[in-house]
Amino acid sequence: MELPTQTCASAPFDHAKADVILRSADGVEFRVFMLFLSLASPFFETLFGLPQASDGTSDQEMKDGIAVIAVSEDSKTLDLFLRFCYPSTLAEDPCLDNLTEVLSVLAAARKYSLDLIERKVCQALANPKVLETEPLRSFAIARNARLKHETITAARHNLRQPLIPVLFAEINLITASDFLALLTYHKKCAIAVKALMKDFTWMTNHYGNIDSCIWLFNRPRYNQYCCGQGTDTRFWPWNTAPLAWWTTYMQEVYELLQDSPSGDTVRTAADRTIQKVRSASCGACSGRVKEGMTEFSNLLALKVEEAVAPIELEMDF
Ligand SMILES: *[C@@H]1O[C@H](CO)[C@@H](O)[C@H](O)[C@H]1NC(C)=O
């Protein structure tokens, strides 16, 4: 087998006074200080505390008078977790917003008992950007690492996704039971949310009376027969026909919430409705749709979140 070419890591892992070299699987040499690693990890503390043979009989590889230790992590992973080990004045904590890297750093943190880093990696799994874009991968990684809070948070964020996901790389990190628990949770949330679309007390209570919702109706008194009226009586909160675009919105949200029971579903659909109504050139509606629908969709999103809040992810940690 051909040896990988050996290169030197970048600062601060290139220090001339370093007292040990860690060589990554891809052949990058990190010149580091034992003290920082020992303080961060009992594994390294023990490793560096072992007596070294000084009579030249040791087969310890040496370079520039210091020991070279080969590790199985690649240079990217090694760089990330060494930055966590070093004091922040020398190396800032890296930004972990790539789940592939989170996974490998977490594995290294566990292997070397870097408890502090494990906690920081948990924080990376709670990164809103990661949760919003890849809740399912976050779920699998958090579950695999038996991180209770992060697993539950990721499952909740995953409600914005369809019930049946497309295949994802980390699916093999979790068991079929874990996956079933996630699907069951998702389904129960959808059922809880369905009730909101059958009884509009939450809406009539919020607005008080029909006059506080004039954006929702034609106003014959002012000759404002703008857009058509909705005929789907499931969505007539005051037993009066609202504007057709609103019942269309409600029909759409009703369907979507059964697959993705999240406040995000409600708000995203509202944004689409606002665009649609504005481009339909109805003077009365285009002027007030944004204000009306923003308040309404925030209200419904809040109700959705309240409805799913008591549902538990049934999983042992
Ligand atoms: C995440 O990290 C992996 C491994 O370093 C890399 O291959 C991948 O391209 C990265 N993904 C993104 C979106 O940056």
C-alpha cells in the first residue's frame, strides 16, 4: 500500500514548540501540545502519561525529536475536534453546520472521551439552521448518540416535512423501532391538528366577531363584491360564506397539515395565498390580504404548535 503524502496542518497546529504529532488517516501531521489534549480528554491524559522507553528500544515513531501518533480520524475531523480542545484564545470553536462533520466529530469525541466536545456537538444539533433544513438527519444522529433533548427537538422540527421521507444517508444510524416511533409521533400530531380544522372556536374567540374580520368577506354595503365566495361550508367560521380564496387556502392547509402538521406549513401556504390574491388584481383584497392573512396564519400556526406540544415521542433513552 502506498503511504499517503505527509503534509503539515495549518495554524495553530504547526507550532514549532509542540510536544507531540498526531497524524490523521489521510496523512496530515498536527503538531499539538499534550497539555491541551490532556485537559480536554482523559483518554489523551492516560496515553501521554504512559512511560516512554528512553533506551531506543521503543518502536515509537519519532520526528524532530517528538513522538508521532497515528490516529484513524481524517484531517477534517481531527482539525475540528482539536479546535474544540484548544483554548479559545488559540483556536476558536469551529462552526459545525455540516451534519456529516457533526457525526464524525461526535464519534471522535466519544472515542477519546472528550465530554466537553460532546456537549458542544449537541449544541450543533440544536442549531436552528440545521434543524430547519435537515431535521431528519439531525434526528438520526441525535438518536444514535442517545441525546434525548436533541432527538425530541429534531422530531418536532421534522413535522414540517412529509410523513414518509425520502431516503437519507443517516437512516442506518437508527433502528426500525426508532423510525416507527418517529412515524407514530408524526401521525399523532397530524390527528391532533385535524381537530383545529373542524371547530373554529379558536378563530371566532380570537377575532370576537365577524366585523373584526372584514378582510375575509365581501362587503355588499360598500358594493365590494370583489372575489367570489367560498362554497365549502366546512370553512365557514361564522356560518357565513368567506371569500373563495380563503376557503381555497383552508382546503389546501387542511390537506397539507395531515402530512406536515407544523406551524411552518400554515405560514408558507399563507405566503403563497397572499401572492396569488395580489396578482389576481382585486383592488379590495390585494390591499388587505397581507395584513389579514399574516395575523390569521400566525394565529393558526400558534394553534397548531399548541396542539402538537403535548404529543410525546415514545422512545426510551
Ligand atoms: C459536509 O462535510 C463533508 C465531509 O467533510 C463534505 O464531503 C460535504 O461536502 C460537506 N457538505 C456541505 C453541504 O458542505
